[in-house]
Amino acid sequence: MTELENRLERFETLTAECELIARLATDSTKREFYLKLSEQYRQLAVDMRQAIAGKAAA
């Protein structure tokens, strides 16, 4: 597995963990924080997939 694939996997894991924490959070402030954080990790995963695809096409 390449370094980019390792990072992609990590971003996907972090996204899932943040979503789980948000679902379990009883405090609305924490829930919102973890939802936003999961969105940021999701976008990083999308960007990483594009980088991997671009590298494969090159």
C-alpha cells in the first residue's frame, strides 16, 4: 500500500470515528463540532482519491 493509500484509509477512518462520536454526543456543541470535523476529513479523503487517480493516470 502506498503512502497516499495509507493516508486515504486514515482519513476514511477518522471520518467514521467523528461521525460515531457526533451520533453519541449529548451536547449539541460537541455534536456540531464532530459533524464539521467529519465533513473536513471526508473532503480530505475525496481529495486524496483524486490525487491517487491522478498519479495512476500519469
